Amino acid sequence: MKNINVNKSIEKSPFGGNRGLLVVLGAGESGVGTAILGKQKGFEVFVSDKGIIAEKYKKVLLNNDILFEEGNHTESKILEADLVMKSPGIPDKVALVKQLKSKRIPVISEIEFASKYTNGVIVGITGSNGKTTTTMLVNHILKKANLNVGMGGNIGESFAQQVAENNYDIHVLELSSFQLDGIVDFAPHIAIITNISPDHLDRYDYKFENYIHSKFRITENQTENDFLIYDADDRVILEWLKNNNTKACLLPFSIEKELEQGVFLKNDNIIINYKTEDTLMNISTLALKGKHNLKNAMAASMATSLLKVRKDTIRESMEDFEGAEHRLEFVLKINGVQYINDSKATNVNATFYALDSVKTPTVWIVGGVDKGNDYLDLMPMVREKVKAIICLGLDNQKIMQTFGNVVDLIVETAGAEEAVKVAYKIAEKGDTVLLSPACASFDLFENYEDRGNKFKEAVRGL
């Protein structure tokens, strides 16, 4: 390989051979974290971002003396790589990624790279919905138990940077399907699949089975000594398990049936049944409300009990946990109208949960970048609860066609401030104004956080 001085005395790379050139595509949280860890482990590192690198990340790269480029991918340099870490936002079908693969240059994700350099126990959490809340809840319980734990992956700080800078005993990782697409050997000791419903189908050739396959990659390298915790009420998950094998010990959770092994409900108590049957707590004392949060709590309680956390600590943590920002977040009550920020609901299933949890007439703010959504799944909820729809996106045709004959009032708006002002005029005392877009945010906003923050600012400005 040209122009690379690899010190032959350094230990062999876990990726095979001596360390050489690690190319990092994308200079966001995962990219910069990987660059730091790669440099620490003896790689020559080159970071390439087709866009403009955020100032905070540029500073980190400069401070660590890491070579980078922005606004361009220099293919001649990138194709010299021994190993490439691709940020999850870059699709596999991009020409450069195809070129790398045709040259048999390994293209992996941050979690694959970082997992090679830690002996910590990994709890990996994926699913279409609930994975952020479940990840935060597991982390909260383990912290309350005074365990040495770091939270990362698709949330918080980069997993790779944590491996480079902290010697955590346990890593709790939120894992998207995009991150799981880039694994080879990655195997969490405890894997959680919260649920699976159609999402990101634009990245999976509009084939639901491709997306399902990605989610289940979380368990493909697990052994008999590992655990897979999953929703036993989820038809998609059960169907996959019926037709496919995993070596992991299966620990289901259910709010519909009692289980021989796993977590279930009995007389409104959460029961954990693994080796012994224990009553954890009554659901009335859970801090987070709603069926979906009950399931998140069940998954988290099973995972943390496997890590030998005392039942009292788990129960106390469940009672004082504060949920994730932008997920069914109560903003303000104005003139008897409750405003709720659920900007993190970027798919139909998440919005179904949101509408299900609201018990009053609802002014629903919806729309954004459609990811192959089928809005018909929401029809029963919309018929029952929604009095008006406010569209918040550049292309609202599908929403208007689906619900035009069901909801009397549908208004198109071009930003959060306008949407909130329209909602303020429509909503009456006792109503709820719910931002639950069921779509990605990239047409009008930087990301779902930006969308949620602008919604909250607009509500506070009323």
C-alpha cells in the first residue's frame, strides 16, 4: 500500500493483519469517535465527509491531529483503505461504498469496530419504537445500582469514543438497523428487540423482510451464554423466531399472556420468571404511562435482573425515571389545552402508540419525509380521536388522500410556528395538540430534535 508506514512491532489488528489505513466516512458522532479509537489503536486514520463538518467535531479532529477532508470524498485516497467505517446515515447503495466492496475492502459500522476493543458486557437494544426509552431506562437502573456503565450507540456519546476514553464494565447501546447492517462479529451479551414494524423502507428496497432481517442481526452472533429479550405479543418477531434459529437463551415479555419463562403481567403486577418467579412491582407505580412504556419497562427489568441488580433497585428506578426528550413529552397546558411533543415518532407505529395514549379529542400535527408509510394502520385511532389534522411537511398528498374523508379539517403549514398557531386557533378546552409526525424531519428541519425544539419554542411563545 502506498505512503503508509505501518509499525510492524505493534500488535496485530483484530481485523486481521497489521494495522494500516482506517478510512472513516462521515464525521458525525460515530465517525469522530471511531477516528479517535482508531488512532489510539495504531491505525493511520483519514476522515472524509461529503458535507461540511460541524465545528465541534472539527475541533476534536484537529486536537487529536487526525487527517480529514470535508465537502468531498477523495476516492483515490479512500480506495487505499485497509478498513472503512461507514457512518450509519450513508446507504450501502452509494457508488463509493459499492466500489469499496467490489475491491473487497471491509466496510463496517462503528459498533463492529469498537466492540473489538472492549471487554465490557454489552447490552444491545434495537426495535422500531421504544429503543431510546428502553436504553435510557436500562442505563438509569444500572447507574442507580452504582455499576460502571456507559450509554451510547444511536444515543448519547459515541460507543467508540467511550471505549477509547473510559473503561466501562457495561455498555448499554441503542442500535439502529443501519448500525446493525455494518456488523460482522458483533454480539451483545444481552440483546433486546422491543418490536418490529415497517420503518426506513426507503433504505431496504421497500421490502419489509429486508428491514426485519436487519433488526435480527443483533442476535446472529450470540451464543448459548447470551440472551435475547423480545416482545412475545409482536407477530413479526414471533414469525421470524418460528422460521429462524438463534443460539441465545430466549426471554420473552408479554402484557397479554403468562409465560413459562420471561416477564409478564399478573393482577397488574410485573412478574419476572427466570430460574425463580419474582413479583417486581405493581404497574400503577411506573413513572412512564402507556402500554408501550409498560413493555419498555418489562424489557429493561429483565435485562437488569440478568445483570444481578436487586429487585428493589429496579423498582425504585422504574418509579423515578424521566422519559426521553421528544417522546410523548408534555410541554405546556394553555387554556385547558395540553401540548405534547412526540417529534421522535418518525414512523406510523410510534404515532399509533402516541394517539393510543391520548384520551382527549386531538389536534394532530403530522408529516415530513415519508419513508414508505402506510397510514391506513392509523385509521381506527384517527376516526376515534382526531378532530383536525395539521400537515407539517413539504409533500402532504398521501396524508390528505388517506384522511381527507375522515377528518373534517386538514390544514397545510410550512413550519412549526405556523403549525402551532393554527393548532391554537382550532383546539378547545379539554383537547390535546399532539405533534407526532410519523415521518422523518429532513424536509423542513435538521433532525427530529430540531423539529421538537422548534415546536416547544412555538408553544412557549403563544
